[in-house]
Amino acid sequence: MKETVLPYRAYSEYLKEKYGEKVYKLPVNLPVTCPNRDGKAGTGGCTFCGEIGTGFESLSNRLSPKEQLQQNMEYIRKRYKANKFIAYFQNYSNTYLDVELFEAYLREAILEDIVELCISTRPDCISREHLLVLDRIRKETSVEITIELGLQTVNYHTLKKINRGHTLGEFINGVLEIKKFGFEICTHLILNLPWDDRDDVIENAKILSALEISSIKLHALYLMEDTAMGKMYQNKEFEMIGLQEYQERVITFLQYLSPDIVVQRLIGRAPEENALFVNWNTSWWKIRDEIHGIMEQRNTRQGDKFNYLHGKVFR
Ligand code: SF4
């Protein structure tokens, strides 16, 4: 692994190593839903899910994937002199689709200078048929494939409390199925779920390291007014940990994380409109920079405590 100035294996550096230059991720918004909303896996969705969620920076899904990508590419190309792009199917569960339609949407995104397709979905929406489509596209076009899986926590008690609609078992199964095809896997985690403590944070790092996940994205809870968890927060049914504790959890997580795993983000970005809680009213980059500063001061980095796999007792 190449040593970077940051105390972890940063995604931007990884992309530069892989593609030889800076690569830009462009969101693609498909008219899809989620099986945890429509009754297939559950109803009501995850208790924190505020519908617009991750899609707040996306274009309308009334535009085709091709039109969305072309518009975004034109803008980013001019602004940053960019040459290579990742088509990022970001909202909801992008494999929760009929296989033919899934393939048609993906093929629309194979444009010149698109080097990778990144598909965000749930662990219980990984079928062999969808994976075979991705495999065929990769072989025909040479685009790389990454699948992003929401997990949020490995604590199955907490997963139940947030009405996630799947447990750790389905996540592990999804990962093993994807690995048969050799696609990269990114996993999303929320490090301040109210029922999780630092032991859960460590277990998150250990399980993702044991599974040899490719990359991770860390988030803090984002609570909107009209969500079940937002109402619990307003009724003071749980206490939110402080920003300092969140930062400590991120550092602990990174220390236990395999140094091979790429770190895409330490905290998410979200709109403030109609929000009850967003990142302790602190900008994401300030929180990130402070974590960098603390780690530098303590002379610690990702993987410092990654010593627990492969027969630890014999060492
Ligand atoms: S799986 Fe994602 S889209 Fe579905 S309810 Fe949960 S957070 Fe929302």
C-alpha cells in the first residue's frame, strides 16, 4: 500500500493510483424504490430514512441516465478539466429492478470516459441474475464495477431497532455472492446509532476487515422531521452522542480497520432544510480536519490495531 499524508487510505488517492488521474463520481437517479418501504422486506423504511436521503445532489429521474450523465459531465469537464468519470447509481436500491430494465439502465451509462459503474443497493437485493448482468457488461466494455451496500451497523439488535429489514447474515451473504464475481464492495456505516457503543464500532471494523471489503463510507445520523427516528429524537427517547465522541469512534474504527481498506469518507454531507440533526451543526470538512489533526497529534493511523485476524494467538 502506498503511504499517504492522510492517516488512512484515502479514496481520492486510490482512484488516482487506479486510473492514473483524478476521477469524478456523477450521480445517476433512477426511478426505483426500496423493498424496505414497499412491503417486500418491510414497511415504513429504516427509521432514519428521510426519502430524499442521499439523492439531494442528483438530477431529476425524469431525465434518462444518459441525459443526467451528459449534463453532469459537461459541467464537471468545464469546471475541473476532468477526463474520467464514475456513473454512480446512488438513490434507494438500484438492483431492486427487473433484470432486463436494470441492464438497459446500466448500458445507457456506458458513455465515453465513464470508467466505472458504482451501484448502490441493499444486501438483500443481490441476486445472481443481477450479478451476471454486471459481469457481462464488465467483460464487454472493460468498465470497472463497484457495488455499495448499506449495512449501517453489524449489531443485529440495533438493525432490528432501526427497522432495517435485514440482519448481518444477509449482508455477509451479499458480500460473498459479489466476491464470486470479483467486483469491489463499498459498505456504509453509521457510527453514532444510539444503541451502539465503542465495542460495536470495533466489531464493525473487525467484520469488514475479515470480509476484505474494498472500501467504506462512514456517516453520522441525519435526522429529518418526518421520520420515525426524528420523532424519537424530538421526544427525547434517546440521547445523541457528542461530536467529540463521534470523532473518537471514527478514530477507533480506523485503528481496527485493515490498512488495505479504502476510506471514502469519515462523515456524510446532508442538506439542513427540514433537518432536526445534521452533523452537530458543524461543517463536514471541519469534523474531518479535526479527526486528521487528532490522529496526527496521537501519531496513530488506520490499521494500528489490526492484529486480530489469521491466528492471533500464535503470534
Ligand atoms: S434501505 Fe435505504 S432507501 Fe431503504 S428505507 Fe433504508 S435507508 Fe431508506
